[in-house]
Amino acid sequence: MARIVVFIPMYNCAKQIGRVIAQFDAATQGLFDEIVVIDNRSKDDGVTRATEALASLKGVRTRLLENRENYGLGGSHKVAFEYALANGFDHVVVLHGDDQGSIQDLVPLLRHGEHLNHDALLGARFAPGSRLHGYSLPRIVGNYVFNTLYSIAAARRLYDLGSGLNLYATAKLSGREWKRFRNDLTFNYYLTLLMGATGWRIRFFPISWREDDQISNVKMFSQATRVLRIVLSFVAGRARFFAQDHSPNPGQVYAADTLYQGPD
């Protein structure tokens, strides 16, 4: 039976992290072998809130990791992927800790074994059937524009360039090309281009996405500029694009320490 680990990256999500962990009711816990929260050096009391919430889960192994440095969202993905590879998991689920997405959107696909037929199941805010709440019109339009540009560049339809709910087959991560990607919010753009360019079996699925009390770390103009530069660099030469080390510190080790593990 496939072993699945869920990673919940967290940075200053004290208000939301309890709600995210509470999504894993008794029935949902049984689908996973471990749930791991990765704190990226939060400055609020998210670690305390996460510990309390994880302690309430009795039907699945849980762990709270804290990055030794602030590695960024992409860096937390690198911690997660290395952990999954080192511990022999077959699939990696990433669910952001800010409570914008819901694990329940993925659950039906897991129950039907779709993760066994695909290399990645990617939550898509802009796929048919998705539901957006509190998402501004400029951001919606911007996402559609870049989804189209990246789809043209990758020569396949891409409904989202990186939502907060995705599943990956760990075997496809073993080449560790992702270690050369940036550590910031653009990490998923690089990963999406890699999946498209190297023929991953991808299925996009609709999700519910909301913005309530979350604080966005995205500055729209600067983010749009970075995203455009990435796809232009990819179009200019795929081989060179993937051979280049885009990370801020080539060769860096992404380490984290265990602050909590359960059940007791």
C-alpha cells in the first residue's frame, strides 16, 4: 500500500494553523501515514498553536519541524522533499498552512486511487469547477494571463502554476532537480515547468480557495515581473534553464529540527 506523507509549510500562520490541522478528521487521518508541519522560523506563536493542534490527532503519526533558517516557501518544500525521500514515502502532499485550501478536495481522488495513476495531482484554482472566495479581480486576471503564457511555453494546458494543495510521486523527485530552484514563492513555477517539460503524468483537479484572515506575502508587480522572467528564460533554452542553479545559495543544506512528534 502506498505510503503518503502530508507536509504543511507554515510561516506566521498562528491564526490559521489550528483550522488547517483540524481538517484531518478521523476518517481523513487514515489516508495518511504521517502529517508534518514545517515552521519556517515564524515570528508569531504558530509553533505553540501547531503543537496543540497536532497533539489532538490520535489516528496518524505527526511531527513538527522547525527550519534552522528562514528558507522561504521553496526552501520548506526542499526540506519536505528530502524528508519524504529519506523516509521512503511513495507520495508527498503539500497543503499550505494559511488555510486557503482544503485537504477534502484531494480526499476523493485518493479514495479512488488516482495518485497511483499519476505522477502529480495538482490543485487548480482556475480549473472548471473550482470555487474562489475573496480573491480580487486583478489577481484572477493575472493568474489567467500567466497560466496561458506558461501553457504555451510548456506545450500543455496548465490550470494553475502553484496552488497550496498538491500531491507528487516521490520517485519523480529523486533526481533532485528542484534543489536548483529558487527558495521563494516562485519555486512552484519552476517545478510546474519541470513537470511539463519532462512528461510527468499530471492531473489538475478543482479546489475551493478562499482569502479571509490570511496575510498575503505577494507584491503583485514585483511577483509578476519575476514570473515573466522565469518563463522567458525557459523559452530561451530549456536545457540551459534546468541546468542553471537558480537557488540563492548553491549547495546549501536545508536542515530542520524536530520540536514535537506524536501521538504520545
